[in-house]
Amino acid sequence: MTGKSAEDTNAELTKHEQLLHYIKELPVGTRISVRQMAKDRDVSEGTAYRALKEAEQLGYVNTKERIGTVRVDRKRRSQPEQLTFAEVLEIVQGELLGGKDGLDKTLHKFVIGAMELGEMMGYIDAGSLLIVGNRSNAQRLALEQGAGVLVTGGFGTSEEVRTYANERQLPILSCKHDTFTVASMINRAMYDRLIKRKIMTIADLVEPQAKAGALKMGATVAEFLKLSEEAGYSRFPITDDWNRVVGIVTSKDVVGSPGTQTLDKLMTRRPMTVTMATPIASAAHRMVSEGIDLLPVVDRQRKLVGVVSRAEVLRSMQFASNNLHQGETFDALIWGGFSERRDEENRLLFAGLATPQMIGPFGTVSEGVLTMLMQQAAARAANDLQRRDHVLQNMTTYFLRTVPIDASLSILPSVIEASRRHLMMEVTVMQDGDVMARALLTAQTIDAW
């Protein structure tokens, strides 16, 4: 009996299965679009969309609002991204009354128990959290529905409810805060978790691997040159016998050294590294400012788990910058009140009001807010000029007058000098023709060269 070839097996698969196999085989960090996949695989966009959605459910890809859909490590993304009851307990600084074995479970929503029992039960389901006062009957009913319970106001619960929570392995918590305060604290934590999920990190690019193009301390210059030719890089991490990163060696370090020279005598000790949790933007800033083409990725013990190249990081930065935060962060909320227009000389101009959220301790717009507004205006003006993204290198600010609440502000960015790699700008904040603040900024272009 003859075996089937890979082509025969693939031919037996449906288009949907073939697309899933195609997605699974993509390198981690690859950006995927429905339209491009449909074109490349000769299928309809509907078929490509359904396959991509199933791949997301299986953990092969992750869709981020500011980046798009990216191939990710399945095992890494299988970790819970929702709050656990243990985290809620820590957030509200509460006390565990029962159901200790359920602390590691996650919750997908919370329900405030300020209604009749019959109506309340229509909102409670498994994986939710009921926030309620001293109402034992409501606490019991929530546990019956598979929900956890948070008792507010410093109240406890009955022994019967404690025992039932232990049996169901569902936590029942208590805290001294009132219901409104607790709901605000949990909502803020959930919102912060959502924002963090949308921030692209090194973990979205690098898949942990046993060998990551590293050399041992006893390796020779000849071995370095051979690996450099094979990999196409001129910089490699040096590890000890326990796979810990102890140095970096570059092509400049080995120039003029004999092929038998060991690298431990040439390497730079205590090199710059990143972890899986390092944001892509942070890694890009380091690599651009230091002119580094390869960074080691390490764990908490500084053991090497992978490497990330400059091209990968900067390419990801370009994807990430296509869409900015949309009303999620404090910066975005404040900047959202400013509109963009052009003056008579076709220069960009941003106008908006000084709102109460911008006020500092003295009742005027804080220096931090003014600095942020000038940075945002400069970034948009730079993008309008060069259609490239920039990393801020230096900023000197001058606060000439205090800005009162409800003041109408105009922010005018002006380019002083621009080249392919660097940019110098001046930004002026004005109120009714008076200069209130001014900043001089220099930035370096992010470009995947």
C-alpha cells in the first residue's frame, strides 16, 4: 500500500482547512489581511475571513486595533487575558470569605446587585461577578448561577453561603468600599487590561527557541565570521554554560583579530537586552538611537530565549503607527478635543479648549498637559511633512504664561530643519495672539532601512 504525498493530502482538504494550515505555518509576527490572503490563496474574501476568525479562536492569530491581525504563538496567547478573582481581591484590597479554590477563575463581567432578585438573575451567568451588599439570598443565587460574589460595605456572609462557595469552588469576597467605588475600581482595571492587550510587545514577534543564533564564550572569531555569513547579521549574543546572556560581539569587535581568538576577550559585557514584555516602541527606540541591528531577548534569569532584528521591530512599528489610540488613554482623551486645520500659509494648526481635566493643582492648565499637547502637534506635523514616524530624542520647553480654564488655544508646529533621518521643530501654544508656551524638539526618523 503506497502512502499519500503531501500534495495528495492537501488536495483532500477543504479550502477552509487549507487556509488554516497556511496560517498555522506562517512565521510568528507575520501580519495577515483578509484581502491579501484571499488574493494569494485564490479564494473569496468571505472564505478568508471565516478562516481568519477560526484561527483567532484557535489562538494562531491575534487581532489588535492599531496593528491588524498578526500570527502569534499559540501557547503564549492561551494564557488568560481577563481578570481573575484573585486579581479582583487584590484590586479592592478585600478579604476572602470562601471559595478559595476558585480564585484562579476569570470573570468576563460584573453585575451590581441593586435590583429585585428575579431581575438580577437575568443578568448573572457563569463567569460573572455579583457586587452586592448584605443580601445572603442574592449571594446564594449568584453562586448557584456559577458567578463569584463581592460583598461591599465591610459586610460578611452566612456560614451556609461560605460552605456552598467552597463546594462550588466559586470565590466570595468582602471589602470595606461602597458599591460605586468598587465598580469603578474593577472597571478601571478591566479597561487597563484591554489597553495593554492592544500594545504590541516583543512576544508578538519572537517565538521562544532553544537556539537563537548565539555563540559561547569560548567560540572563536572564525566561528563568528561563519555564523555572520550564514545569518546575515553582524551582531550576536554571547552566552555562558547556563544559556545566560553575558555579552555581545559585533563585526567591529573582531576586526584585526586572528581566527583562533576567543570571543570572551572581545565581547562587550552587560549588553542591552529586551524581554518578551518589552513594548515594540521601546525596543525600536533603543535600536534606532544606538544603531543596533539585533537585540537578545531574555527571561527573568537573563537566559536567552530568542533574538529580534531591527528590521522586524521597525516594520512592526510601521504597522502599529497606522492607527493611533482611539480615546483609550489620557493623552488621547485630552487631544481628542483639538481639531486640525490650516492657516493662510497652509501650515497645520490645532485648536481646542482648556478643559477641567487639564487643570493642575493651581487651577491652571498643568505643564505636563501643555507638554503633551505640543508633542502631539509636533508628531502630526512631522507625519504630514515626511509621511514617516519619528522617535522623540530631545525636547526643551518654555512656559511663558499660565493658561486658565476654558481658554481657547491654538497650537502651531513649525519645521526648522528636516532630513531623511532627523527633524527639528518648534511648537508654539497661543491664546488670543499671546504666546503661552513654546517647545523646541528634535526627533529621529523611524525607517526600516
